Amino acid sequence: MNWVSPLVALVIIVWLVRRSRKRAKATTTSKQNMQPVHKRDMAIIDAEITMVTDEIDFFSTYKDHDAEHATDSIVLQQDEHLLATLSVVGLIENNQTEDGAEPELLDEGEFIVTTVRGVFVGKSVTHDFQWSKLVSHKTEPLMNNVVVYLPVSNRQKIYGIAADSAGIANMQRRLAFGVAVALGRNEQYVDGLKAEREKLLKEKQQLGVIH
């Protein structure tokens, strides 16, 4: 009389279920790979070309735009130029606990981006970030906003600036250029933007040929 022990039967069932799942996953992946890739439309590419061109124009003449971002909150140092002023932002301290990172809002105010530093000026707190000492800058979601953490080499605590996503996106572009100027790499930064624009122009040309 042929029989199979309950343990062996269970092993066989588990193996069959796993094989069935693998086959189903492989089929799904194959179907996804077969789906046509939709190219971006002309309007999106044109918008990106315009944005990059505006950045190239601004960063190529940044010394002439101090008046555009004028503020009474700070006094400019020698050879320091204003790049952006972002109002309604929060100063965030990234506290490390046993349960992980816990961001804490320290103050609200404005954030000023220059070619030397970033300066938060709040109701009771003023905090600066020297670009020459900046270790990195990364974004993380925070409630309905986005925070850019700006760790610097001479501080143990990590602070960041929180604002809405649109404001953060613009600030990050100006911040990245400010760091490039502080490190003497502003020409390379602009060259990178020009290369990005050429890539977009080629994409637009190819899309026009296809249509």
C-alpha cells in the first residue's frame, strides 16, 4: 500500500505553491517587459529645455542678480553673492533616538542661499551652513513638506531646511550652484547644464522625426 507521510506531503505542497508563484511572477514580468514604452511628449521636453536654459543664463551672470534676491536679514561678505531667498521655511534638527531619527522643528523663518553659505534667519534662531564645510545634502519627506538636511563637517548635530516641494526644488538648484562656486567649480557646473540641454534638444529632435 502506497502512502505519503504528512511531513512529506506538506513539503510537496509548499514546493508546488512556490513553483506556481515563481511562474506567475515570471509571466507578469514578461508581460510588463512587453508593454510599449511611451516617450515623453514635446511639451514636457520644451519645459525642461526652458528651465535648464534659464538656469544657464542665471548662473552665467549670477553676480548681477544680488538686487533680485535682496534681503535685510544678512550682511554679505566680500565676494559673496545672493542666489535665492526662500521664505516660510522651518529649521529642522535631526535627533537620533533608539527608535531612529526624529526631526524636530526648532524655528520658522527664511532661508538665504549665497555663493558662500546658506543662512536660516528665524524668529529666535539664526543658523548658517558654510558651503566649504558641507558634507552632503539630501532630501527626505516630512509630513506635507520636504526637508533638505545639510550636515557640515564641524558640527555633530544635523540640521535641515523644510519647505514645500516646489520651493525645495528651486532652492536645491541654487544651493548646488552655490557649493560649486565656493569650491571653484562653477564653470564645470554650467558646462554640465549645457550638456544636459544638448541632450534634451536631441531628444526633442528625435521625437519630432518620429512624429
